[in-house]
Amino acid sequence: MRRIISSGSVKAIFLDQDELLRRLREVAVEALEAFPELQEVRLIGSLAAGTATGTSDVDLLLRVKEVSGNPLEALKPYFSSSPVAWRSAWISC
């Protein structure tokens, strides 16, 4: 998805936005199936606006059902070693 081409002191970074968007859609579907409290995965930021560059990150907004208790504890499942979390981290590289 991201390709780096170097020549001497010049480095060009290319982002295949179509491939990245396709894979993000796949992961979003997997996440919605894996986490029942997850209601929506929305792409925001420069990639959503079509202004991303080769060094842009991926910004996602996750909307979840109301949770009781400590909101930081509620985030832990999204950063676990589950296949969806691992795959999401891999895609962002």
C-alpha cells in the first residue's frame, strides 16, 4: 500500500489509496463482526478527504454502544492480540 523509492538523497513515498481503502473496508467488516458493541467504523481525516500523501496516517472514528464503568478499560479489547486488532495494526504500517 505504501511504496518508498529512493535515489541518492531523494526519497519518494507513494500511497496506493485504492488498495488501502479496500483493505480498511475488509477490516472494518471484521471488526463489526468481532466486537458486538461496535456500531460504526468511520474513516476521517486526510484519507477520507482525498488529500492523503504517502506519509499520511489512517484516522478512524469508532462509535460504540454506551458502556458503563471506566471508558479506558472499555478500550482494551480493541488493542488486544485478537486477529482483528493485529490485522488492523498491520494495515496501518
